[in-house]
Amino acid sequence: MSGLDFTGLDTRPAQVWGGVRLVPLVREEPVPGLRLHREVYDRFGEVLVSPGVSYVSYIPHGLVADWSGEQPDTRPDTQSAAYGTQLDTARPTAMAVERHHRMVKRRPSKGKKGQPAGAVARCRFLPLHLAMEGYLALHFGGPAIAWQEWSREAVRQGLSPRSEAAYRGLDVPGLADALRVFEIHPDQCGVLVYVADALAAAFVVPHPDDYRALHPTLLQDMYGELIHQYGYFGRPVPDFEARLGDGRHITTLADLRAAAGARERAWSESHDTVMARELLGTSYAFERVRRMASFDMYRFLPPFRVDSDGQHIGELITDHKGRTAYLKTFRLAPAQIRRGHLLNSLAGDDWHLGRTADRLGTTPEEIVRRIRAAGFGSLLR
């Protein structure tokens, strides 16, 4: 698997609010056998990645993937797929720290529909943190060979610690209003979020009920610094307009319906080949993190090409045919792409500065400058 498969997902005409463009993704049929619901934390969290290794971040919620076949509880007082459907813009002034064990953790089933109690048919994962951990762990061990340019600490500790900054959706101007007035389609299972017509995020779930419940969580998701800046400085984007020509060939309601359908299909094709090309036309490096019956969970990284601005990290759940059941992406800033490109280049040449400089057509002194500019100067002597 090298690219994203949107088979079964169709785009509908975008809805625009100021500089924010939301493109609905619909399915004719939900993905059978998988449901998602939300666990609410709304506080800072400490994630224990492995014994003795942890990090602290803002973690508003986790998602629970359920392939047990049980129907989610829709009572309003339970943490189910119907929880949290209001757009809450309240900003807490103080939050406790909650401890989480691992990015992806098994959860026992309730034992319904012929399954024994305690059977593992669910797992909790931390959305976008799973993808960001993959980016932060990129060549985390540092130099594998103790060349003279690297410090002893670099060889012993690698790139520890690493950190990246992000903004909540609530801090992206216009996004809260756009999501509030957004009209959700009956069969909608996802959305593509554009800010100043730059693809900020993709979000896909297996079932329309899951999307309706999780639609507000886009305000708690992480967005990069570039998207935050675009929200402030980007101009309003043009809305979708369906032009049916002079109308002389439309004489019946059936003609009007056919003409409108043709314009929808034309818009969808142009969107997929132009606006979403950076997401759908890229080859990714996938890492499988869990198998869930007939479903597989992955996180992925882009090729880190410095000649391309729009590159995304993300996490993905596919069915047995490789079709996308769940997807969430994060757009990297140009500086983050350059850091990834630099680390890949160094690792590809066994961290030898001279060989890396020759392959990139520059000098070792310039590579040293790039290392310091990327924030990795502590690796050097």
C-alpha cells in the first residue's frame, strides 16, 4: 500500500464560510463491521509510550474503534457515539493531568452477540497523536555511527527530546462558525477542511451516525501553524456555483435534475484532480500499528519532498479490501517538511555529513547550518 484509497467515498459541492471551505465526503453504504465513538478527557494527558518513556500534551478526547457488532448506546448520559454533539467553545482555565497507557490500547467487549465477556473487540486510540508520534519518532535514535561531527550525547540519546507545536481548531479563525452552519448530508461520512483553499485536514469515519457525533471534534483537533496563519490572513474563498448554460435545453424537471447532477460530477472530478491532489496523489510510508479482525490500523508519513508544500501525516483504518474506513490527517508546515527531509537524507547516508552534502549538491558546512536551523544543533560537537 503506497497511497490513500477513497473507493466508496464521493465528494459533494463545497460549503464556504469566509476563508474556510468544507467539502463533504459521502458513502452510498456505511463500512460494515466497524463503529467509532468518543471518550472525553478535556484535559492535559501524560502518555506512557513505554516503561520510563512518556510525554505530556493536550488530549481532549480519545476514539474507540468497535468491531464487536454491538450497537452503540445513544443515551445522552453515556460516552457513546451520540455524546458531545454541541459546538462547545468554552475554554477551561485549569485542567488536571490524566494518564494514558500507550497510543493504542485494547478494550474488552461487553460480550454481546455471542461473544464471551472480556473478548477484545475494541481499542482506544488517541487521534492525531498516533500520527504525530510517528513524525516525532522519525530517526529518533540519531546517528547510528559515531562520526567525528556528532557528540557523544547524540549517539547515546539520539533526538530526545523532540516536540512540535500545534493549534486547536478553536484557535483557527472562522472554523468554529463554518462547522456550526455546515449542512451535514444524510450519508456523510467525512469532510475535507480547507483554509484559504489550502487543505488543512481530512476526516473520514465508517458510518454517518459516527460522523454526526464526531463532527464537533474538529474544533479540538490539532492544526499546524501555517493553517492558523492562513485563517488570519487568508481572504474569503469563492463559493461553489452551478451554472447550467443558457438553459434552453432544459424543458422538464428531469432535464434540470440531470443538468444539476452533471455539474456536481464535474465539480467532484475537478476537486479530486486539482484541490485534493496533494493528499490523494502522494505515496506514503505506512506503518501498521494494530490489526482489528478484518481491519488494519496504520499511521503514515509523506516522502518529505522540499519542492512540495502540501504534505500530510495521518492515521488510517482500512477494511480487508484496503478501502478507507477511518482517516485523520495533519498538514505539515514547510519547516516540518524540511526537518523530515533533512533527517531522511542523513539517515540514508548513515549520518555521514560529507556523503549527504554530495548527494544534495551542497557542502558539509551547509548541512551543518541546516542541522542547526532545524533545531538539531545539540547533536553536533
